[in-house]
Amino acid sequence: MAIMITEECINCGACEPECPNNAIYEGGVEWRMSDGTALSGSVTTPMKNTYEADNEQDAVSMDFFYIVTDKCTECKGFHDEPQCAAVCPVDCCVDDPENEETEAFLLEKKDFMHV
């Protein structure tokens, strides 16, 4: 299951530097698949979404930090637990019920981004 940031976020930014996939962005900031990954050119993610890795994508949230689901691996392959949730002072980094994923799938996403 990917992680999401709820609207209870206080915009402290503690989560952003902890993400090994660079999947966390400040509200209003555009994101790229290539940020913090080995991806370039046209890519189709394990979730079957296609991007130009270096092109900016619209911010998922304008008001608070957000996590790009296509890049979130719950820190599988890096840490024992999601680091964003571990450091969040208000516990707003939670499982995303809209994106339930197996550990094997999360590891596939990790391998896809960090070849």
C-alpha cells in the first residue's frame, strides 16, 4: 500500500528529506519521475502510467506536502518502515486506501526506479 499525506499536514517538511525515492513534494511544487531516480526518457511505471521522466507534472496538492503514488514504495528495499510516517510529528503520513500494493509490487517499483 502506498503512503499518502492527509490534510492534517502542518507543512513542517520533516518527511521530504527522508524519502529514498524522492516521492514527497511540497504543496504546489511540480514533480518529475526522474527526481532522485535513474529514470529518463519515456517510461511506463509498474502502475502502467506513462511519463516523460524529465517533464514536470502538476502538483498533487497545492496546500500541503504530498506523495507521488507512482514513486512511493513504503521505503521497501531501503528501510523497515516508511520513513515519512516515522518522522511525522502529527501522524499524517498514513496508508493510502486507494492504492493497496503488495510488498512484491512495492519492491518492483523500487527496482524500476533505481536500476
